[in-house]
Amino acid sequence: MKSDLQIAQEAKLKPITQIAREAGINEEELKLFGMWKAKVKLDILERLKDRPNGKYIDVTAITPTPLGEGKSTTMVGLAQAMGSELRKNVICCIRQPSMGPTFNIKGGAAGGGYSQVVPMEDFNLHLTGDIHAISVSHNLVAAALDTRLYHESRQTDEQLAKRGVKRLDIDPDTITWRRVVDVCDRALREIRVGFNDDKLKDGSPSSVFPRATGFDITVASEIMAILALTTSLKDMRERFGKMVVGLNKKGEPVNVEQLGVAGAVTVLMREALMPNLMQTLEGQPAFVHAGPFANIAHGNSSIIADKIAVKLGDYVVTESGFGADIGMEKFFNIKCRYSGLIPNAVVLVATVRALKMHGGGPTVRPGIPLDGAYTKEDLPLLEKGLCNLGVHINNALKFGIPVVVAVNAFRDDTEAELEMIREYAVGQGAADSVVTTHWANGGEGAAKLAEAVVAACEKPSNFEFLYPLDWSIKEKINKISVDIYGADNVTYEPLAEKQIENYERAGFGNLPICMAKTHLSLSHDPTLKGAPTGFAVPVREVRASVGAGFILPLLGKMSTMPGLATHPAFMDIDLDEEGEVVGLF
């Protein structure tokens, strides 16, 4: 069996200029990065502004195993099927992966098998440098913040004024802006900085250094969220200025505009704002833009890419990170609010192995062979886990959008197991449920899924948000926890209580909610499988991503910096004698 990388490297690609031309993008609207990838200039939006929008499809999934259930693969396979089999004018919009999981255990996010975005190496490694730009921009803000603390602790107001600086009087204990790096490095979760500056010139202790802080993974940066949610260069500049880094000693928010670094961040991010154009294995155009991690971020591709795509394509297929309880919920309640784009259909990916796990099957761990329960027919075990699929279908239907279930078939799945899922999904209200084999067969293996999705897009919908923005922060957190996760109630640590009080007093209470929680359960606890009930959601901390436009509650033990596995993927990655990448999935 060929690896994903071997399949990708054997593909015959079209020049990216041809992909662009076939999609309706003019050559002068491109910024080329070699033969196979390009950025698309935002001027195209003005040229296309009077065109009607195409149909808009969001691909999401049930609660996955740690191995993933092929959501990105399904999204690419669906786009290939629409283009190659149904001859539809289709564009897919996919998230750019973090190199953290690429070199850890989860792998990349280009799809897999014969349903991929290519070149796969470029997709997963650096691409056009957008994530590097985010890292540098974010850490520039961190440096500006600590520099301001340093100089304000050593100079009078008059001395600062001579240098064009106004005292901000930031309270170090309220700072929420951390540093970022695009590597899974648990050793950096909590650090202390400023040891060389812990005393003033007279020998007295500094009031600001050393101080506790830490690192998040880059894709959890608010700058990444802004890249995904902004609608123009002007809007991005305004959002950067609004990013809150902490409070002053009067309890008032201090933002990046006040630090004087918002303009420089915009300069660093100007090129990253243009979406990246690539192609699927079967030659459909693919926009790759903004980041993953719906468990610790909002986990959706960019509004900019979607807005261009819906003007170019009759059908646009995009994806939301992890399960529908996080990625899809954030897609609807955050992304759709800022984009104004409402999907015509939701595709919900399910697998036999994941549903068996939710029925009480043995623990699934990356790098360890699957237990026999997952490779042999076991209808009673599968039936017990169907409740997880049911919750996700019903959650999607709460937003008023038709749902099609894609049953992503694996080699050991039996016809009886696949049919059990299909029948259950239709019984729960799905518009259709289709077994797919796109990993092995590319677009041809998703042709029936494509037909079902096209039909679902013609069905009536009645979209509505889960909550109004004028509810309090706690009311919105409670609504998500109870209606989407199935919780009984919500509890708050004292720190979270204080933060919510500060944010509402500062006028940030009317923002949507971006919950940071495990992707391995509908609840906050990764050990609770199926459709758990009788639990309380614990909120330990709350951050305000004012520039991005959401409030970020951290639930339970959720970390914003993943750790590396015992045998991470980087141990298998190298170059061969011809200089070609090997071992990349």
C-alpha cells in the first residue's frame, strides 16, 4: 500500500497558473511561489463583487479517535467528486496545518490517499510562510509589552514623554498575552521571564520582573484568529489594534494600539492576508488559508478565502476542525457572524471505529495497532456508540441546516456495520447518509456523497444562531455547554469569575464565545465517550480575544500548548539520496 506521500509525489500536477485560469482568476491577480502554488491578491474581490454566491458546504465530523476520522480527506474527496464525476464548478477551502502536529502524532492536514491537496510536502511544511509571519508578529507584541514594563519601571512620566511614550501602568498580574512557537513543546507551557532585570538601579526589587508567563502553539495566537476572521486589510489593521494584552492598575484594558506596535504587526502580516492557491490530486482549485486547532482556537479556514471562492465556484466545500461540537459550532456562531455567509448544507463524517470506541471499545492510541474490536464485525458494540453520531446530527439541525452523513469506510469495515450507521443517521433526521471510499478511489469513491450533497443544497433551510450576542458571557457559555455538549451546568474558578467581571465591565460582554476544550469527548473530559450526561463544565480561565472578536473560556485541563509523543513523527522524516522528502505520512 502506497503512503500518502508516495501518492502525492507521483501525481502529475497542473501549473498553478493553469489552475487559476480554469478557476477564473486572472494572472495579474496572482503572486507566484514557484510552479505549484500562488497567493491570490484581494483586488479580485472588487472585480467579482457583482457575481452571485455559489452553494456553501461545511464538512465536520463526529467526536474523533486520536487517529482522526478522515474529515479533511472527505472534504477533498467531495470536492474531487463534484468536479471530476459530477462536472460541477467547485472550489475547496482548507485550513493550513500547524507544523506542531505535523512533526508529532496527528500528521498533516492535506487529506490522504487519493483525496489530497498537492504538493503535499509544501502544504504541510512552511507553504508560503503565513504561520511564520504570525509567530514573528505575535512575539513582537510580547517583546513590546515586556519592554514597556521595563522602561516604565525605570523612568518618570517626563522621561517617557521626551521619547514620545505615554505611561500605560500595566498590572503585570493581569497580562494574558503569552508567546508562541509552531512546535509542540510542553516544557514552555509555563515559564518565568525577566531574571536579568529583577532589581532596579538602586538595588530595590522590581515590581514587574521576573514574571510568570508561557508559550502557546502559534495557531492558538489571536493573530491567527484575526487572519481567519478578517474581511480586508483595513479591517485587519483595526483588529490588531484592538487586541488586549492585559489591564492597567485601574482595571482598564490595554491594547496593542496603545503599545504602538499594531502598525508594525500589520506590515508583517500584509502578505499573509492573501489566501494561498493550490490544487487537489484531480485538479480542482484549493484555497489554503488560516489555521487549525478547533479545540484551542476557532479552527476554521479564512473568511477571505471563502468570500473569493463563493464568487468563483458554483459549489464551495470548506471544513471545520475536529468534531461538530467545537469546529462546526464555532463556524456557525463566530465565523458566520463575521462573514455573513450561511452554508447550504453540512457534511458530517463518521467512521465505524470511532463509533465503536464511543460504544465502549478499547482505548485507541496513535502508533499502536488497533484492537481486534475495531477490525472485526461487532454490531452490538457499534450500536452502543451510535448515540454520539445522533448528538452531532441533532446539534447541526438546531442551526436549521440540512445534514448529510458521510460514512468514511475503512478496509476492515463490514457492509452490515456501514449499513447500520447509514440507517441510524437517516432515522435521526439526516437528509441522507452515504458510504464513501474516497481515500482509496479519489473522487469516484465520493460520487454518491457528492450527489447527496448537491441535493441537500437545494433543500430549504432556516439558519439561526445558537444565542444572541446581548446575552451575558455566562449565559452564552451555559447555552453551549448544555445544548451542544449535554452538560447539566457550568462551574467557574475564582480567576475565571474575576476575568468575566473585568471583561464585561470593559464592554466586551457582547462578543461570541470560543470554547477551548478537548476534542476527544462531547464533554470537557476526554475519558467520557459516547453521549455523556450528568456532568458540569468547569471553566478555569477566560481570555478576551477582542481583536479577533470572541471570548475564549478554557475548560478543565485544556492546554494551549500540546506536548510531543514518545515516538513523534519527526523521528521518521528525512531526505533520500535524491533530496526528496521521505517519512512524511
